[in-house]
Amino acid sequence: MPIGVFDSGLGGLTVQQAISARLPDQAVVYLGDNKHAPYGVRDHEQIYQLTQTAVERLWQEGCDLVIIACNTASAVAVKRMQETWLPKDKRVLGVFVPLIEAVTERQWGDNSPPREVDVKQVALFATPATVATRAFQRELAFRAIGVDIEAQPCGGLVDAMEDNDLELAEALVQSHVAALLRRMPNPQAAVLGCTHYPILKNSFQAALGDHVEVYSQGSIVAESLSDYLVRHPEFAESGGVRFMTTGDAKKVSTAATRFLGKQIVFNSA
Ligand code: DGL
């Protein structure tokens, strides 16, 4: 069956591209809820309801496994869905845990007790809603001891990227990084905790300096999904990639093509 990849808008394309590069034969259906993006400034209940609706839409496409390629929805909705709502034959996987496993140098799915790790000071850049959940800090505390995290809510950045205003987006990266460095002058690692941000990875790296290791999710999530499918081959199926949006398909196709620098054609969901 195809794997569903969901984001509020264009950001999840960075994860889909990495998944399709890592697993080129895997059938994928991408759904962007562009009509309701950005999620990062909405309240938790709205984010939960919108994510649930999107997952149900992907079930209609036959996607029993859905990757929530949005940190905001992963932080707010995934645990609650898994614990209270998901039928037995369906799975949703967030993009947080693989990232934290990578930062804390763990094997995928290693749930052993927390231990000391090399990295001690971590900068987190994410949407205001993701930062407010403290989900990253909680998941990290399950796996590592003695790591300081300083989180910067990057207001405005997703809007600028959805509008393809890269000049504004780059200016916002400078100011958000400067704000974080005032509170944590010497981070060893930085986590791009929003799937839109990898498009601006070079700007984050330049503003942070070359000595800071910048983690983004695309290849990390793709690697962990590939491992998951070896353990759960019932969710794998060969086929192509399709793109759906709740927004205006023509406009979203144009924006996605600019966002990724390659042609992407969306259909209406
Ligand atoms: N790409 C989403 C994320 O990872 C963007 C959230 C939003 O729509 O604000 O958080």
C-alpha cells in the first residue's frame, strides 16, 4: 500500500523527497493541508482536529501508514492519536523521535534508559506551537542525560516560506538565530525542528557558524522509515508518488515547484 506523507503545507516535501530518494520504488501519497497552513500559530485542539481529518483523507487513498511530516502536528497530535484514536490496523509515525535518536546517537527504536551523550548544548528552532509543547525536551530527556536545550520559536518563518518570500525568510533566520545565540552563545548542535526549514539550512548554518552541527529531518526520517519497513514489510508497496492539496492545486503546484526547485504537480484532495 502507498505510504501517506502529511504536512500542513509545503514543508513535508523535504521529507517526501528524502523518502523517495532513499526508497525510490515505494508508492507515496503526499497531502498538504495548504488551505489551513500554517499550523504553528493555531491552538492545540485545532491542530489535532486538522491532523485527524488529514490522516482520514490519506486512509481513503489506501495509506495505512502515515508519516506526519510536520513537527507541529507530530508534537501536538501523534501521541494522542496513537493512544486514543488509531484503529489497530493503522499507524501514524511522527518526525520527532528519529531526529532525537540521531542527535543522541541511538539505533532506531532503541528504548533503553537515558544515558550521557557527547552533545551538551542544543539549539532548537521550531514553530511557536511546537516550542510550546516542549515535546522535543521531553523526548530528549527520555534518551539523554545532561543536555541543555534552548528553543527559539521562529514566528513568521513558515508564512514567509509558504508565500515564497525567501528574502523575508532569510532575514527572519538571521534574527531568530541572533536571538537564540544571546541566550545560548555556544551551541554544539542545532536542530531544525520544522520540516520547512531544511530549505534554509545554509542560512541557518551561516548564521550559526560552521562549528555547529545542524540536524534536519529529511534523510534521518527516510533512514528510520527504511528500517521500519524492513520490520513491517506489510506497509511497503511499489508505485509512484502523487501530490494532493486541500488548497488551490494550481497555486500550490507553482509554490511547490519554486520551493523545491523542481517541477511538482498537485491535484485537489
Ligand atoms: N512544516 C511544519 C512543521 O514542521 C510547519 C508547521 C506550520 O504549518 O506552521 O512544523
